[in-house]
Amino acid sequence: LVVAAAKGSPDVQVKALMEGFESRSPQQAFRKETWDSIRDVYIGKGAKNGYWRLLLTAQPTEAVAEPAEEATV
């Protein structure tokens, strides 16, 4: 999911996503409590049925805060 997001094509088909795992879906790979805590926070459904994507929040592109001034001792 990270690679797909970095390439600008965030949606990954579930079959490709779960390749090499015993689980057939991301939900089956986690315990219920864990899945409930990450679903729609870090991973979400893609634009099409059967696709998943990494959920990213907008990251600032410039410094948000001014550097702190050092106090003289």
C-alpha cells in the first residue's frame, strides 16, 4: 500500500495485496479489535470494490513553526 501510494496509484486489488499471506483479505489478517482500530484510520476501501488503499493525511510541505530562539545564559 505504501509503494502504491508513493507511485500515485493508491488503490491495490485485494488479491495482489494479500499475495503470500494465508488470509484472503486484510480484515482476516488482524484480530477484530486491531482491525477496528486501523480500518478507516490507516487502511480503507479503494474507489472500486475489491480494492484497498493506505489512508494518508495531508502532510505540510513547508516548516509549520518558526525555529525556537535560544536563550542566552
